Amino acid sequence: MLAADNLALMRGGREVVTGLSAALKPGTITAIVGPNGAGKSSLLLGLAGLLAPASGSVTLDGEILARLHPRVRAQSIGYLPQAPDIAWDVAVEALVALGRLPWRDRGTAAIEAALVALDLEPLRHRPVSQLSGGERARVLLARVLAGEPRWILADEPLAALDLAHQLSLIAHLKACARPENGAAQGVVVVLHDLGLAMNHADRVLVMKDGHLIADGPPNIALAPQVIAQGWGVRARWLGDPGAQALIVGEEPEQADGG
Amino acid sequence: MNRASLIFAVLLAVLVPLSLLAGRVWIAPADFGPGNTLLILAELRLPRAVLAITIGAGLGAAGAAMQGYLRNPLADPGLFGIAPMAALGAVASFWFSAAIPPAWAPWSLPLMALAGAGLGMALLALIAGRTSSDAAGGAGGGIALFTLAGLMLASLAGALTALAITLAPNPFALSEIVMWLNGALTDRSWREVAIAAPLTAAGIAVLALAARSLDALTLGEEAARSMGIEPRRLLALLVVGIGLTVGAGVAVAGIIGFVGLVVPHLVRPFTNRLPSSLILPSALAGACLVLAADSVVRVLPLVTELRLGIALSLIGAPFFGWLLLRMRQGRL
């Protein structure tokens, strides 16, 4: 269980998350959504233990995250930053191997497993500068998986990907949360695209101005009235469950809600 | 030991005997025997070679660590401002030379230079404490802010050095200061080796401790912290490691530029390009470069010996330009 309790976070002298409480369970995909500047990335940093609480707390299985040794925390929580630039033109395998840093071991088996899980074996010797956007996203996720964390926290991992690559990366994240064998990991992703959250998340946290304005299964947390409150636009969902699309437009109030 | 270390260790093993034989007086291997030859070898060339290896190794390792820390292939250990601070300390020793008892005179310059380097490290540590706690609070800055602080320190030390030079007590002191600032290894003895070698070895060991943390920075500061790297500890290791290697080098040889910048680039193609794989081979390659350059300036047929610092800058500056061009083409 990764839980925020009355959490407040400060960044650059400004309170960006205010009095937020949420308890996340492993084996589920939780999406954090909200308009720009809502505090999504800050919340993710807070949950990862990378931004110390100004007040309140984040706990991992009952232990205060801020009191854990950084390396112990790193063994449990993997964090995938948004589109990081890779400073050195290393080979895929060496980059994935960085994921073992919290363990200070070679971790050959875990690195192999991560390469296999993300279909990267044919690319293992390729320099990262020669990867496509989709391959790069998979390599960065494989780096996190190589650390065998119990939690995977990813900041907009799908943002720069085309449709097919978005779906394939989501499939990989789902495999982490609901593996065929082995322990289920907890997956928390910041998403920009509400359709992806609606169709693929088990639970959605909707943020606005540092507060939670909705928290629940996607069809409830992303109801049109929540979208109106959060983003200030009228919208409705079309399509079948699991394949819904958001229609946004200035329609009259009574046409809302479908 | 990786492939790059092996390559440069072999190269160094070839260069050392060559360098011992080269100089104003060439020594043929057959001439080994008692008398002047042995004296030249043991008291002039051997300490000079050991010193070149020490300084080159320190600068090479410091450069590799610095480029890893700043995630930038154009970074130089000079960016921390430690070398200019050491030079300032050394220049100050010229000023106080009259006040220093004669018994201490040979030690005053290196010790003052080390004191300058130490002062620089202390100032950096103060600034670092601020920036890393800001970063943990999400205020940003972090490494970038810290680098700017290092640049500030470097330009302040440079200005004070220039001031000390313009206000030099007499023309003789002036020319001595200017000559000394252009680093050289002429007429060095085992005394300088005794000062520089232990400090440099300690510095390289400290930088080696930071190696894996530098690897983590490949994906940025936040990713590194998420992998359990403590920014404050990493910065402390780096300031101490670079302070020891660069400070010791300046204390015995003056300012020798560009080695720290150039050497990691020579080494990188032989490694997996992560900072941890660069530190030891860069130390070996730096030793090769300085030893070779010092042997060349020794045999050049000039009226006075070309200063090593000048020679390396003459090679280094065009190389830097070439790096910039390559970067523009996106091949770095």
C-alpha cells in the first residue's frame, strides 16, 4: 500500500498539493489526471519520495517514506521521469542495467527479464541515439523494471508516442500490474489523455489546483460533470466501455451526459 | 579493469622509458651506468616523469568525473573554480615570500596553493549545501546553479590573481608569477612528487567512489535520486575528489589546462560511455598525454623550454573547437 495522508507539497515556495489523501493498492493501474498546473507531477514526485512533504505524510506499507534510507526506498519504488534526455550515448543493455543501481549488484537475471518483457533483446547492443521514440520509451521503462520495484511511478510515459506505441506500452504496464506469474506491482501514471485514463486505468485521481476533485473508477471519476469542473469544458463520452472517446464541444447543457 | 584501461596502461608502459631517455641530453639505453647518466635519470627525469604521470592522472580522472556530473562532454574540472583558487593561493605566496622564514621557503608555494584549493572547496561546499537542499525542496537549480557558483568562484579568483599580478612588489616577482602561472614541470624534484602523488591518489580514489552515482545522473537528477543517489553525498565526493586532484596539480606545476577536457573524449570510444567506465582509463590516458607532452617540450629545439601549460593549451584549444564542430553535427 502506497498512501498519501493529508499530504501537502511545496515547490518553488508555492504549495502545489494541498491536503491530499489517497491510498493506492498494488495490482492496479492508477491514473493521475488534471489540467495543466494541477499538481499531478508534484504528487507523483511526492509519492516517489523525491519531494519531501511540507505537511502530512506518504507511507509505504505503513512506513513513513521520508524516513526510509534512499536506497531502500529506491528498491521499492521505481520512478520514470517525463521524457528524460539521456546524457550519454550508451547501449540499450547498459542503460537498462542502470536500474540495478539501488541494489548494487549485477542483477543479470533481472536485466534479462526486463529486456525480454519489453521485447528489447534484438536491440540490446544498439546505442540509444539510434532508437525510435517508441523503442526509447520501452528502454526507459525497462530500466525501471530492471530494478524490480514493487511500485512503478511514471510521469506521462505515453505523451510522445503514436497510437500503436501507446497501446503497446500500456499493455506492458498492465502486465506489471497483473502479471501471469509473480507478484503484482502497483502502477501509477500521470496521463494527459483522458481517453487513455478512461479505457485503461483501474482508478483515476482527478486533480485541480492541488486538490483531489474526484477519485474512483474511471467512469465515475471522469464523468462529464467532473470534466466540466476540472477543465471548464463541456464533454461527453461516446463508444463502448473499454473503447470510449471523449467528445469536447460547446453543446447546450441538456445534451451533456449521453 | 576494462579494455580502455588496458590500452592506456600499455601505452603508458611504452611512454615511460621513452620519456626517461628523451631530453636535452639524449640517453641511449646502452649508456646506463654510474655517474652523470644515473644522476640525470634518478634526480631529474624520473621525478619529472612521475610528476607528469601524477598530474595527468589527476586531471584526466577529474575531467571524466566532471563531465559525468554535469552531463556535458564540454565540461572541464576548471569549472569548479578550484584551479583558479589554487593559483590565487600560489600567487599570494609570491607576495609573502619576504615574510616566510627561509627554511619554509620551498614549501610555501605548494602549501599556499593547497590552502587556496581548500578554501575553494569549502566555499563550494557551503554553496552546495544550499543548492542541494533547494533541489530536495523542489526549488530547482541543483547542478546548474552549482556550476554557475563554480564559475563565479573561478572569475573572482581570476580577478584577484590579476590584481595581485598588477600590484606585484617588483618586476622580478611579476615575471616569476607570470611564468609560474603557465604550468611547467621544469626542475621539479622528488619533493614535489611527495606533495602531489599522495593527494592525487586519494583524490582519484574518492572520484572512483562517486563513479556509479555519476552513472545514475545519465537520466537526470530526479531519476538519479529515484535510484537512491543522495545529491549531497555525491557533490561532497566530487568537490573533495576534484579539489585534491586539481589542487595538488596546481600546487606543484601551475595551471595546466585542457587535459581534463580532452582526455575523456580520447577514452570514450573505448568504453561503454558511462562515467564509471571512464574514470580509471581517463587517469591513465591523462598520464600518457601529460608525460608525452612534457617529453616533447623538453626536446623541442627552442632557446628556452616551451612551457607545458602553453603547449597543452596550443593543442587543446583547437581540439575544443573541433569538438564544438562535431557537436553541431550531432555526432557527440
